[in-house]
Amino acid sequence: MKTKILLFIFVIFLVSLSIYKGSQISSVTINFGNFVSSAYLNAIQLVKDTINEHFRQVVQINSLREQNAELERSATLLATFANELNEISKNKNLAIYDPKIKLVRTLGYVNISDYNKFYISGFKDYNASKIYGLIYQGNSAGVVASKDDKPVALLQNDPKSIFSVYIGDEKIPGIAHGNKTGVVVKFIPQWLSPKVGDEVFTSGLDGIFFGGVPVGRVVKILEESSYKSAVIETYLKANTPKFLYVITKEK
């Protein structure tokens, strides 16, 4: 009888051990299967992302080539136009018009909490005593000023970005000031009448920009005590442009 009891206990032990080991093996098998499945899905996604990135780059390269071709065309036409103007100037004994621009790159914020100020590189002929105009994608972008004798790009929202402008077809004069969130044209004579929708462009009278660079459009007129102001919706849309053009010679 005792032997039967021991045999029964031994059988129970073997059955329990078999069930326990089986569950462990099943768990390992499931985990391994999940790992293989996850690795396979990740590999498929990586291949898809690589292919998509390749085609995206191809499309971007083609787009850039088209833009470059158009820019070269525009540059050629502008150079020809400038040459014709200079020939006219020679015949009329006027000064030669020869503006110059330089491509610079933004490096990083001057202050981490101020998104309107950048250090720039590529400006070897920088003169710390001068203010330079900035252009991005054909529109005004701000000015270059000095900080510790180093060139700093101030986007036109910055309060220290100040330059002269004209408003509308009547060329109403004013001074564009940044106010941290946008641009306001101040010191408009009271007797003049700028209108909402008027285009704003640089006047070139301050030696910072040459004339005719688009700035934006008037969206609101403010009546001040001794002059008028105009709130501007600027054409500059980039918050952190990687490259900018500096006007090194405005005439």
C-alpha cells in the first residue's frame, strides 16, 4: 500500500513537472516568435522608409534643379537689365548702379530664448560700424548689426531691426520697426493716407537696403498723437532661415 502511495505521488510530480516545463517552453517560443515578428516588421518599415526617403530626395533634387534654372534665368535677365541701366547712366553722366550681396549662413541663436537673433558665418568683409540689410527669398528679412564686434542677424521682428520704407504707389515714407511679434511702420506724416492692402517695400534712403525690396502689406492703420503707424503682415515666413543674403553695397 505504501509503495502504491509513493508511486502515485511520483506520477503526480512527473505530471506537474511536465506541465511546468511545457509552459516555460511555450513562453520562450511565444517570446521568440514575437521577437522575430517585431524584427521582421521593423526591417520592412526600414526598407519602406529608405525607399520613400530616396524618392523624396529625387523629387527634391529635381525641384531644386528647376528652381536653380529659374534663378539663373532671372539673374541673367537682371544682370542684362542692370547693364542697360548702367549704359544709360554713362550716357547721362550719372553714377554707375552696382549693388552687391553676399550669401551667409546662420549658426545659432545669440540667446536661446530669443528666436530673432542669430550669429552668422561667411561674412569676411564685415564692418562692425555699419548696418547691413538682409534678404531671404527675395524679401526683406531684417538687418545685420554688431555684438562684441561679431556680425549678428536680427530678423525684422526684432525691436532693433529698423530701416526706411515706402508704402503704396504714392511712396509714403516711414520707418519699419520690429516689435518682437511683427513689424510696424512708424512716423508716417499725419497728412498722408496709407491704406490697408498697400504694399510696403524698402526705400533705399538709409544706406541699409537698396530700394524696392518687398517687405509686406498693410493690415491696419494706427492713429498716433503726432503721426500715423501701419501694422504690416510681412512676406518673411521662415522663423529660422539657414541662409540669408546680406546687402554689402546698396548702390
